[in-house]
Amino acid sequence: MAYSEKVIDHYQNPKNVGTLDKSQKNVGTGLVGAPECGDVMRLQIQVDEETGVITDAKFKTFGCGSAIASSSLATEWLKGKSVDEALTIDNMDIVEELNLPPVKIHCSVLAEDAIKSAINDYRIKNGMEKIRFEESVVH
Amino acid sequence: MLKLPVYLDNNATTPMDPRVLETMIPYFTEHFGNAASRNHPFGWEAEEAVDYAREQVAKLIGADPKEIIFTSGATEGDNLGLKGVYEMYASKGNHIITATTEHKAVLDTCKHIEKLGGEVTYLEVNREGLIDLQELEAAIKPTTILVAIMYANNEIGTIQPIKEISAIAKKHGALFFTDATQAVGKIPVNVNKDGIDLMAFSAHKMYGPKGVGALYVRRKNPRVKVTAQMDGGGHERAMRSGTLNVPGIVGFGKACELCMLDMEKDTQRISKLRDKLETELLKLEEAYVNGSREHRLPHVSNISFKYVEGEGLMMGFNKNIAVSSGSACTSASLEPSYVLKALGLGDDLAHSSLRFGLGRFTTDEQIDYTIEQVSNTVLRLREMSPLWEMYKEGIDLNKIEWAAH
């Protein structure tokens, strides 16, 4: 199976690889997936507490090229969005942008889960209620 | 000079040796006859060529030419050997013993036999991929007609104690079948010394053409018979009907002859390269060899690079280096290699594995290049692996509650 050019580009030049200080109140961390399943994503957002805008996003991913590309793309999209806007990122947008084949859709689902998980972590840290999301279907 | 791309997936298939191709060509055009045409020179020529190839194949495994049944490959050989014995010896019993690390062509055939009413015992293997001889003996019943254990494993290269296994089968009056696809042509295999009653193997794993293989069926002590699985003209002593693939068989014969001629020299050179590759890659932290290092094919190395995922790893160099991975991120099930899991490896290590299969045409420069590329990619991916970061921070990954999905 050949990878799309966009996947290859993100894999070779991943954007925003790194770690934010998770002890900071304005940093939300999402860790999803499992080593046994062959992919683990950690996605972090740093939020401007005044404006609610995501000023920085970082990721680290254990997984195939599509998983790495999905998380790299997610961090790019997160930066500059408000936390509420970030919630609208849908896994199918990632599928479309990266041209992921059906067997790789779970990578985009994982990225969406990581975003939601990071946002919830941020919300809980800042005294807001955890948002209950519907269970992901594709897994 | 470095020749790219580097092909290190010789367990999947091997390139054909140009010397093999050369011998095959005339049999497509000039000598195109049907080996079963008994009444004209076209048929005679083809028959003669097949007979010669049969001798070449038999010689490599220490068999009599009459014991070679040409097939389309090892999958067919596995099917014919297992189903053929199951049907032929139905009056003696219905029990077969095999192992969990067999090739799918054996495992799925066994499952089919179970549906037909057969009983199959699947022996587990130890950390090295070896079956336990005592367990084997304990599994034998009065109804056991066949023990089917592969010669060497395709994913990890582990070589089973064939002589001991066949002795146990013989002692209890069961036949011994082995899928020797990865072993024949690579290491000395002798059906008599090894006590093999039936053996499937294939040309394309030993620098011959695809689409041709053989099933060895013993003719003496004991005389073994299999029920044909295809009906037709009664070719191959009525065990395998179908017009013979003459050019393929001629190539198969030549490939066997070359393997016999070059085995010692090839093995020496290839195992040295394999050892160099392995030694260098094991210098990376948290890299482990899977399977037995002692009882192993000389050209295979299966290594897990902890905290990086195999498919992601391959993507770092797969434009220039072809290997395979025990990870199965592409399959819908997301299940990693069942062979690696059978060794007792966690799914995480199975997902992190690469299989290197060297071959006759692998060069020193290619191995140096592979060492460099693989090492660099492992290091690069670990820098972006959350698991690596946790490991480095001293976090026990087993204690984390992963959101299983």
C-alpha cells in the first residue's frame, strides 16, 4: 500500500514534535491508544487563559506513518483555534486531508480522541466539567 | 559500490538466479511440449527435461526421484500432504499434531481438516520458538496418524529438532510431515537422515521461479501414499493431476543444483553478513532478537526495537530497503504476528519487530547501508515516541491504564 504524499511529508518532517510541561495549569494532555494495539498518541495543548485560544500544541506518537501524520496534522490545526473550535475537528477531515485509506481511518480516530482527551484534561484542571463524548465507532 | 534498493525480504521470495532463467527459456518456446505426450519428440523432450529436474530436486534432499511430486508451490504441497494423508489414512485414525507457529498454509489446512471431523493438537512453542519434545510425545494418541512440524520458521528462522521429532512420530507409528519451504536450499536437508515421510517446499524461496514446488512422498520404509486433491489425468503417480509446468520445473531443478553447489559458500558469506547486521543493530538500546539464535537459519534475523512501531519504522527507509514487519497495522484486525505472540512476546514487542532476510545477492555495502538507515530511523522515531520518553523517565508502561481500543 502506497502512502499519500501528504502522509510522507508529515512523516519525514513532522510538525510540533515535543513535550509541554503537563504540570502547568494551562496545558492539557491527552494520551490515547495502547502499545498492544500498535499506536499510542500523546497530544498536548497550551491555552491562553485570557482568550481561550490554543497558543501551542505538541505531539509524540508511537505508531505507523499514518498515525504520525494524523497527529502532526492535528497539532497544526489546533494552533490558533479556541478550545471550543478545536472540538469541531472531525476525524474525517483528517482522513480527507491526508488521503488515508480505509485501513488507516483508525489513525484519524485516534487523533480526534487525543484532541478531545487533551481538551478534557485542560477543562478539568481549570475547574470545568468534563465533556462526555460518544464512544468512537471505528476501532 | 552500493546497489539500491536493498532487498532483505528473502523469506518472502528470492530473486531468480540468472543461471536458472537461462535454463528455463528454451522450454517456453523451442521445447514447449507436454511432458505427458508420449508419441512424439516434443513430448519426449519435455519428459526428459522433467526427469532430469526431478533428479536435481531429489538429489538436494537425498531422495529418490520417484519420490518427488511436482506441485504449484508449498501451499499446494502443504494441502496435498495434510489432506492427502488425512483421507488416505482415515481407517487408521483422525488425529494430527502440529504447532502454533506453523505457516498459515498448514494451520488453515488443519482447521479445514477439523471441520471434516479430524482432531488437531496445536503444540505451543517456547520463547525460542521450539516445540517441547516431551509435550509432543505426550500428545500422541492411538489415533494419531500424522505429526506436522515445520523445518524452519519463516518469521524468526528457528529450526526445529527435526530428527528427534521424526523419531518420536516413527516410534508411535505416525507419519512425519514437514513444511521445509524456508530450509531446503539454505541448510542441509536430508529426508533419510532426518526421518521425513512427507515434505513440502517451493522453488521461489531458493532462487527458482514462482509457481512451482514439490511434495516429497516417501516410497520405502514406510511406503506413503496421499489421496489426490485434484481429479484429472493422473499425473505424478496419480497424486497430482495437471499438465506439468515444464519450464518451471526445469528452473526448479537448476535452482536445486545451484543451491547444492553453492550452499556452503553462500551460507558462510551470508551468515557473516547477518551476524554483522545483528551485532550492529543490537548496539541500539532496547533492541532484542526474536527466536532462537542458536537453532536458526543462517540468513534470518528478527529484531524488536522497543518503543517504535514496525510499520512506522519501515516507512523511514522502505524506498531503499525492503524488509518486513511483525506489526500488522495495515490489517483490519490490527493483530500483530501470531508467531511472535506464540513466543510469549507482548503485543507491543511484536508490533516493534522487523524481519531481515538476507540472500545470495546481498552485498556487504548493502548491509552497511541498512545498519545506518535502520539505526538512524529508530533513533529518530524514538525521539517522537511517547513510550520512549516514558521509558526514559522510568515510568513502568505496564502500570499505565491504556485506553484500549
